[in-house]
Amino acid sequence: MSQLRHAVDALPSDERLAVLLVCVKGLSYRDAARILDVSLAVLSARLLRGRLTLIGTMRQSLCRDAAGDSRL
């Protein structure tokens, strides 16, 4: 399983669902909010938190990989 998939799986469920619906499935914010039964503001907040967490997790993972790669 890829590092990104592990990072997505580690997100809290509310953030993971928002990220999957919008970023993976390509739904509009409005449609994703309707499916999750939340306001657009709540969906936007969940997406922001989820994306920031993914960025941080992937950055750490890439830095660990680079530190272990003697070719760098």
C-alpha cells in the first residue's frame, strides 16, 4: 500500500470522507456537503484540516526517505 494511501487511511473519518469525495471522486463541494449532511463551511474546514495533515505526513515521509537514501 502506498504511503499516500496510509496517510489518507490515518485521517479522522470526517476528514477522510471529505477528502475522498472531493479530491478523489471529484465531487463539488456542494454535492459532497449534501452527501455528508454538513454545511459548506464545515466541509471546507474538514478539507483544509485533512489536506494540511496529508501535506505534513507526506513531507515527513519524504524527508525520512531522503535521509535514508545515501545517493542524496
